[in-house]
Amino acid sequence: MKLLHFADAHIDMANYGRQDPLTGLPLRVLDFLKSLDTIIETALSESVDLVIFAGDAYKDRSPAPTFQREWDKRIVRLSQAKIPTLLLVGNHDMSPAVGRAHAVQEFDTLQVPFVKVLDRPQFLQPDALWDLPIQVIALPWITRSGLMANLEMDMAKPEEIFSNIEERISDLVTGWLEQADPSLLTLLTAHASVQGAVYGAERMVMLGADVTLPGSLVKDKRLDYVALGHIHKPQDLNEGQHPPVIYPGSIERVDFSEANDEKFFVIAEVQKGAAQVEWRKLPGVRPFVDRRAVLQSGENVNEVLRAALPPSEEMKDAIVRLTVEYPRELDSLVDEPALRKYAADAFEFHLAKRPLVEGRIRLPADQTVSSLSPLDLLEQYWRASKVSQQEEVAALQSLAREIVEAGQEVDR
């Protein structure tokens, strides 16, 4: 079987940029739709046997009708071509309220041909999969509270939840695997974290606030392919072994944590006990450029900041961020308009200013503010402001003394 696997489309992610005057859509949405079009065109042109979307069509549970229209138009093309398509429900698609529709509900409600929505844990056999010679274990996003309700677990016993939650899921999947026909291909698709996976920020995924699947569960050799979604960093958690355990990653860069990640979808040739995985790199993904500078002094401030950025041609059409750390007194020396002019060819430029706040000077234990004269307090202020020239401090202190004494004369 030849299958296409992608995940984490987030097509309405419009957190940067402006709108396209022709379509009225945000330009960033067009970026995501361009990647989605590449995926759909590949499925059509290569006549794949099955498409698995492993969750998160949108950025939230209530997409605008315009964005739903754009997603639906593309999925309907697969339906019209009679390509069986599985749509798994992810955490961004799922409503937290019981009884509320999720974001891809319409395909189920309208019974769109060759499209099946997977919104609950289930084991699907050929008669539920257009008579394809496969069987599929589906694990959409499962919240801890939802699992507790379904399993009638006591919320007052958190220690029981932590100790049993992994076991309950493992028992469920293992039971389905035991029911499975060993002569048929067996696929597992899940929108979840898996222990041992790595997020874009290189954090190891551990058991946290939501359901985390054990690595041993998804690497069961009775499975022939594992199609995962939720983590945006592309990775095979069982590389070189069977079955492939694949996070294809998001189809576009969502934020700066993904600045260095290439974007992919997967074409897999799967047979019983073996699979060949081909990572297809998505072309034309919007570049993110993330740079950092630390100012130590007030000399040549803008030259230092400009040098921290890449050449202007490398910033063309990119989303650029320059994070600057500096002593607060240098704030007025940062020429933001000049930096924006230098980055004018960027799709969007962000200057993140991080002024450093110096710690307060602590008075000795035997002193209080009320015990110090105004001139003594002023001297403490010069020290806190790090006025380095002694003659400058002396001049300021002398001027302050004259002002204080003049004020005292007036009071008399």
C-alpha cells in the first residue's frame, strides 16, 4: 500500500504579515495553503492508496468560515478523486466542552465520500475502510479529564491517575492488536506526545499534563506503520527499525522555535513487516531568521546591531527577529527606524528589546533610608547609576549640595 501522511496543517495561522489584496486572505495563510496544495497535488498525481492526516487542521477550535472553506475545498478534491482519506482530530480541533462539535465535524455530518473523521479511540477493520486490505487503530487527542470520565476514574485520587493512565491506554491498544488479522496491514495513527520524542525546542517529551504514549507501545512489531501528529519537529522515533514511527512535523513554520526546521510530508510504501519511508520536503516554506545581539557599551551601537543581522538579500521575504540585550541607559541609542530600513525587504521585522535591569544597591544592615541625609542618598544613587567618572560624581554632588543648602537658607 502506498500512503501519504501529513499532520499539523494549522492553515489559519496568521500571526505575522498582512493580507493579500487579491484574495483577502492573510499572506501567512496563503503560505500554509501553498504547502497543503503541494500535498494534495502529490496525492492526486501519484495515485496514493490512502491519505492519513494526523490532526490539527486549524490553530484553534473555532476556525473562521473562510478558512474552513479553504480547507474543505482541498480535502474534497481527494474525495472527488476517490482517494480514501482519514482525518484524525487533534488538540487544536477538539472542543473542551462535552457535546460541542470539533473543527472538522462537517465531513462526518455530511458523510463526504471517501473521507472518514476519527474523533474517538477506535479499531477500524476493512469493512469500515472502504474494503481496503488494512486495519487502523486510531487515537485522536485524548485529554486527561476526558479519559478519567470515560474510564470512571476518581478525580480525588491523582496518584491513581498517574499510575494507571499509561496502563489503560496500553491495554486498549494491545487488546486491539490481539484482535487484528495478522495477514492484513496494521496501522496506528495518533495525535499525541510519545515518550522519547523531541519538540522543536529540543525538549524531551515526558509524561506531563496530557496523555503521553509509551515508546514501547508505538514500536510494537505487529504494527506496520505509525502515523503521528502533534509535535512539529519531523522525526522517526524508530529509525532503521520496524515499524516506522513518524512525526512528519507541521507543514509550515509556525513560529521562531521552528526557524531551523525543514518541513516535510511523508510517502510510505508499506507491506506486511516492512515499510519504505520517503520524506518529501515542502518547497517554498517561509524562512524565519532569528538573531541576537548583546550591547556592552554605547560605542557604535547601530553598527553592532546591523552586523548581527544577515545581509539584506538573505532577509528578503523572511520573518526576521532581532533580540537585543543592553543596559537600560543605552535605550536611546538604539535606532529602530534605521534597522527597519535595513530590513525593508523582509516579510516582517521584529525588534525585541531586552533592557537589563540592574539590581538595587542594598544598604548595610545597620542603616535605614531614614538615617541617611539627602546628600547621602544621592551618593547611593550615583553608585546605582554606575556613574564611573569620579570628577563627574564630585561635580554633581557639589551642585546638589549647593541646591540643598540654598533650599535650607530659604526655609530659614
